[in-house]
Amino acid sequence: MSSAQRQEYLNALGLQTWTLRTSGAAVAASIAASPVPTAGPLVESAAAPAVGPEVAAPREAAYDWPQLRERVATCTRCGLSATRTQTVFGVGNLQAEWLVVGEAPGADEDRQGEPFVGRAGQLLNSMLRAIGLAREQVYIANVLKCRPPQNRDPLPKEAGQCLPFLDRQIALLRPKIMLVVGRIAAQNLLHTDAKVGTLRQQVHTFGPAHVPLVVTYHPAYLLRSPAEKRKAWEDLKFAREVFARG
Ligand code: URA
């Protein structure tokens, strides 16, 4: 990636604003050259909690991509099916090595049927580009496939009923790394109550394939709290290093 491109991506993330005493180019160079944090210890995710009969042996565990997409599109497992415009299955390259997991569709996603297409999605695209990834190169999905009304937090029961779909997406995709954005997604995938500030900068693993999983802040949170973008940039570099390590 050329330094001009990197400057553009860092600008898009708002990262140039922190080092006011140097020129933009020098700041970009210093951020780009900053040491990648050493990947921390491997943290195994907690054992999956006991699940009810509804999700213990989901039929979708054997579905291929088209079957799964159709199953999600017609799902009425929880009350969110009554208020959605449409389901938001996921988008991206089915050969992707990177899987990005968010929380749930918002209003824009509910309208367009694609994850991360609103303002948070624009920032997510910039975050990915900052580590050399095009949106088209990765796969993007959410824990929930339907929008919660008024963008409220998903209820544990809703997440529990929807997660088998994401489990199957992960099994079909077989990503080399998962980048999990935000508290809700991280807590649901790692079966923890810990906050992002505690979970970030560690290598967790997901599922029987022990997919390396890195947690960072949700782009919507970063839009509200731009001072945290610096930490997100550290997390992105960390994830890139974990991926490179294989
Ligand atoms: N926030 C999310 O977590 N997912 C989306 O798809 C959009 C916003």
C-alpha cells in the first residue's frame, strides 16, 4: 500500500488528529511505522452454555449457503420477524479469510438487506482499508439477522435463537480470523459479560475449529467516541499480526 493511500485511510479513520504538532504526512508515517503490539496469550473461549432443545440440534447445521440463506429469509423464530423489513443474512466473499461480526442490522441495513451499509458501515470499510482489506475481500455478518426495534440491544433469547445461523455461516466459511466489533457481538460469541476494554488485545478462539478471534470497538461507538479510534487502530494492527502469524 502506498503511503498516500495509507494517509487517506488514516484520515478516514480520523487518526491524524492526535498528533497535532507534526505534519499530516509525518503523522501517518509515524502511525504506520509504530510497532505492531505483540499478540498476547491465546485465550480459549468459555465452553458454550447449555442451550435449549430449540437450538441444541438445529437443522441448519447441515445446510449449504443457498439453503441457509433461504432458511434465514423465512425465519420466524423470534418476535423480530414481525417488525423487520427483511432479514440481513451477510455479505462478502465466500472464500474470505477474514470474517467480521457485528451486532444486528440497523435501519439502513434493514432497508437494504445488507450488513454495515450506514455510517457505521462506512467507518468499518475505512477500518478494513487501513489494514489493506477491501470490503469485497472479507465476509461480514451479524449475530442477529433482524433489526431490533429502535436499535435496542438484542435480548439474550433472540441472540440464542439466531446464533445457530452465524455458527453455520462460520462453519461454511471457515475463516482464518474473526474480527468481532462491539460488546454485544463479543459477549455473545465468547459467552462472557466482560467489556470490550477487557477483551481487546487478546487472541480468543471460537468454536471447535479454534478460529482466532480478535475483539475491537464497534464503529458506531467510535463515531460517538472518536477518541477511542486510536485504540481501534491498535486492535486492527493486532488482528493483522495475528492473521499473519497464522
Ligand atoms: N451495526 C451492526 O452491528 N451491524 C450492522 O449491520 C450495522 C450496524
